[in-house]
Amino acid sequence: MTSDRQQTGPASPGARARGDIGRRVAARREQLGLSREEVALRAGAAPEYLEYVETHPATHGIGFLLRLADALETSVDDLTGGKADLPPGIGRAALHPELVELGIQECWELLGGNGVGRVAVTTESGPAILPVNYLAVGGEVAFRTSPDAVPAKAAGHEVAFEVDRIDEAFSRGWSVLVVGAAHAVTEPEAVRRLETHSRSAPWAGGARNLWITVTPGRVTGRRIVVRDR
């Protein structure tokens, strides 16, 4: 186990912002709703070692990183922050890709409990697509915004909400689309329920105390699969 770890000195502020593995591991684990013990079991590591990974700056062997990325259902690039500043569109189509339709259950599993997605709304200036922190609970998708922000215009209309994950290195990925009626949440008990399930404040900060829920009328998903040959 010790061969997976090589402790280093303090990282520079820029390096930590770009490759803080521990912070990324903890955030992804919490997003999936997993305990350290559950992730450690998936990765074949001791819970104490995973705690060290999350709380200390260090470098790790590629074998451990691959197991950890698999345990967290993500990629090594995402865990290390390797793609944080890369421009989109650098990937190329793989050889013989397949586009596979996803079932509803798998769509909800991919949505997970919390994450970042995009909501499409209609404004006075035309269509707009904006990123939002979302919560999937009770068969609905919810996001928090401010009453004067563009995402608030979703309330009272049918909207489209989309989440995707792209692995440009292997030209693979998936997307889930939720289409349905959006409503502002005003009942105090319903607001408290959403606040209880939310694991993160909105990344954009500020006073964003308006919850919008999307009741799905249609949930669809697709995955690009590249078969090993």
C-alpha cells in the first residue's frame, strides 16, 4: 500500500488549484453519496489511506489512481484536474463508435443526487442555456437561483434540462435530457426538504434562495460506446 504514495512538499497555490487530488476525490465521493469505507472497498485500499488521500497533498501511483477513478465512476484526468483549463473540442471520433439509447433507470442513476447541469429557457432576447447546480430527488430535478436571474425564467414553463460527461481522451461520453414543467417552490416544508438533500451551495455564490423544480414529462439518455477490439 505504501508504494502507492509518495509524499511531496507543499504545493504552490497555482498547482493546488489545478491538481488538488484530495479535494477532488472528496467532492466526487460526496457527490455520489459514498462513505470513505465504501470507496476504499471499491478501490481495494484501506479507509485510513483514503482519508490520507483526501486530507494531505501527495502524488500517487497510476495503478492506485486508476482504481480510485473507477471506484468514483470518473477518470484520472478529472481527479487530477488535468482537463481543468483545456479548451473543448480537442477529441476525435473513435473507430467504430456506437450510439446507445439509455433506459430511464440508468438515466436517473447517471444524474445521481447532486451535480452540475444545464437548463434551457426562453428569454426576451431568445433562447438561453445556463449551467446550474442541481439536485435530483423524488423523481424531480431541482436547482437554486435568484428571482432576478435568467434561470428563474424557467418557472411556469416547459424547459429542457441536460447533464453530460465527456471523456475526450477515449472519445466516449453520455448525456441525459429531462424535459418537463418547471415550478417555483414556495411551500416552506418543500423548501426545507430540498435544503436537506442539497450537498452544496450554488457555485456562483450570492443570495440564491429560489428553488425551481422540473417535473419530468420525458427522460431520455444516450451513450457513446467504443467496443474493445
